[in-house]
Amino acid sequence: MMLIPLTSSDDPRIDAYRVIKERDLVGRGGRFIVEGRTVLDVALSPRNRFALESLLLAESRIEALGPLLAQAPEDLPIYTASQTILDGITGFHIHRGLLGVGLRGALPSMAELVAGLPEEALVVVPLGIANHDNVGGIMRNAAAFGADAALFDFASCDPLYRKAIRVSVGGSLIVPFAREGSAEALLDLLAAVGFELLALSPAGATVLGEVKPARRTALLLGAEGPGLPDSILARTRTVRIPMHGGFDSLNVATTSGIALHSLACGR
């Protein structure tokens, strides 16, 4: 391991980690932040689709993380610092004591990603979902149930936002995704290449358990509260998850897990 001790929070080599919370909102030049042991385990595994640029960890964590860090490439810089210096770099207390910088690289366009999907494919399509926790939860479920891709319209949150990656427990690093354009354009693209469009709605015409997935199936999810707009529902096969006592409200990430599990089992 290439352990590099830091003696100052002003060291220019770790600029990408500086004032993390503020920079989450404006980006960091083709980079993203990973944090926590569980996410690092994914980031250092062959499943990760992105390269790591460096790691930054508290000195107190080095020994405990030894077996995990042994998986890191020999040339990956691993910066270490006291907790005080670490907090000075990031602008808040990093209680997990472990951060990394990943490189986005050249991500495929929406059209390129869709064109590369297999003939039998299951994709999840979150539309207008701007909550980072929900996007992370959806990516976690997409990884767990083997979705071939996650396709986001541009109104949705970036799956490589720091909190979305953390909530996804690394799912955002595994599942191929694209994020661009409008919901309507995305549906046009999927319909043109033979996807059946399934839209989840409390008022859906078909019960989820009765759906036999097509060879190519796209699961559409809307934001909590407004859900999917009528213009989208009119173009799709609407599906509902029956609930007890007329209760019709589920968190969208929870909904994605139930629906992806059902569709994956039915493939």
C-alpha cells in the first residue's frame, strides 16, 4: 500500500476532498466521493465500473482496514491524517474516517447505453426523483435484483452524488446508468427498441403479482407525492402493489425493491 501521511489540511494533493458538503452541489470536475467501509469494499472490487484516484483515511483506521486496503492497486495513493486534520480538510466531522475519490470517466450516453442492452433486459427508470436517499435506495435495489441498467431523466438526482452512493451501499458503482433528457424522450427511446413500459401507480390497472415480464421490460417510477404524470401513465401499462386496508403509500425506493424482485423472479 502507498500510505502517504499528511501533516496539514492545506496539502494541495487532497484538494478534491476539500469542503465536501458545499462542493457536492456544484461538482468536482469529473470526480465523485465515496465514503465508508461498505462502499469502499465495492469500490475496490472488480464489480466497480469506475477508477479510483485516491483514498483518504483517519490514522486510527489503518490497522482495522488493513485486509480491505490490501485489495487496492499498488499505485493508488492512500493519504492518512489525524482526525483533526481530516475534519479540517472536509469541513465537517467524518466519523467513518474513510473517503475516496472516484473518476467518472467517459460515461455512455442514454442512446449508447440502451443500444448496448441485451435482448432480454430489465431496466429501472426513475423519473423526476430528486431525493438523494431515494435515488441511492433505487440503485441499491437495482444492484440487488440484477437490473441491467438504471435510466434517469435529467430532472432526477445524479446517482454519483455522495449521499446517493452511500445510501446505495455501492450500487451506484455497479449498475450501468445514464441520466439525460426528458421523460418523454426516454420513453420514446425505450419504446422504439421494444421495451414494454410498466408504470407503478397506486391506481394501476394491473396487480404487480399478475405481471409476466416481457423480454424487455422497463419499470417506471415517479417522485413521492405527485407520482408519474398522466401524460406518462397514458403511454404505459399501469401496475399497482395492493396494500392492506386501502393504504396506498410506499416510499419509492421500497416500491422499487418490491417491484424489481417480482419482475426479476418472473423473468
